[in-house]
Amino acid sequence: MAPEDQGGGLGERIPIWDLPIRLFHWLLVADLAGLWWTATHDDLALHFKLGYAALALLLFRLLWGVMGSDQARFARFLKGPAAVLSHVRHVASPGPLPPQRGHNALGGWAVVVLLLVLLAQVGTGLFAVDDDGMEEGPLAHRVGASATKLARRLHHANFSLIQIVVAVHVAAVLFYLLVKRENLVRPMVTGWKRLTFLPGDGAGESDVGHGWVPLWRAGLLAAVAAGLVAGLVVFA
């Protein structure tokens, strides 16, 4: 059930992340851990299955970024350079950050970068063939041997980029917690955030007053994403 719109006074809880976003986030974390483990332990059969799961999750996130809850929509959290610079100035200044629901102007673009590197990883995996030729992506047979080798090299190289992006993400979460005293993890677990800074007492806008969309929409979009991946695997 979607929460009612809430204005939010000091100390009040406001809804931030809906259940679909929270499930996507933690399932993706678990899936990436599994992909790393299977790659390092040469369990490529399971690695491909987890790769298909990652693709379904990413497709769902793209759909939810257009048709999901307000905070999850790309149109809401992708801001221009002025907004990004303004947020950077607030981060560099002492004191609490202006209250916001969802991603801030800088974090929004960080989400896009993470989604792009993950999509690149899954995309190259669809065309890649392992070193001994025993396992291959579902689209590998549609391209030549040189293309599959290139896909494998890019797949391996891009993983290093993913590690860098994830490390920056974790470092940012720790910075906000330890320096700005803003816990970004708790809302991603509970879905709610407690206001500790009233809008109007400092620079920034109050991003309160938006509810969550019904869960049936998430179920429908998840089914669409899973169906697209299943179709890719079966009919490729």
C-alpha cells in the first residue's frame, strides 16, 4: 500500500524508497556478489544464470525509472550542472545538508553511471565466450570469433571499472554518515527517513509530499523484465 503524502516536520518520518526500489537494490547487491564469486571460482554455468538475473533487475530498474514511484523516476533526480554544483557546495560546507527525498543532484548521476557500467557488463557477457569455449553467452553464436573475444576482454576490463564505481559509492555512503551525519542505508532498508533539518532554515528545497505507486505496477513491470530476458535466452 502506498503511504499518504506527508509534509514532514522536524523529527517526522517521511517515505523515501518504496519496496520495489529496496528489493532491486539489495537483490542487485546479492547478485553482484554471486557473480564475483562464480567468476573467481570458475562456476560459469551459475555465473550466466546470475547474469540473466542481473539483466532482469536492470531492465526492471529502467522501466521503474520511467513508470515507478516519484523518487525512482529519472526525470525527478537527474538535474543539470547548476544543481550538481549547488549540492557539491553544500557538501563542502559545514552543517547538515538541505532535506531531500531520494537521490540528490550528484547521487542521481552516480546512479546513472552505475547502471551504465552494469549494463555494459551484462551486454558484453551476452556475446562473450569463456577461454576454453565451453560456455558462451546466448548471443555469441550470432557474431564472429573475433567479436566474442573482444566481448570477453571488455567484460573482464569493465569489471575493474565496476569495482571502482562500487568503491566510490561505498565511500560516499560512509562520508555522508560520518561527516554529514546523514544515514543513507537506513532508508534503503526501511523505506523511511526522519527529518533532522527543516526546509527554509537553509538553502535547498523540501522534497516532501509525494507517495508511492501501487505494488501491482512493480509486479507487472518485473514480469515484463523477466519475460524479456527469458525470451532472449530461449529465442536467441
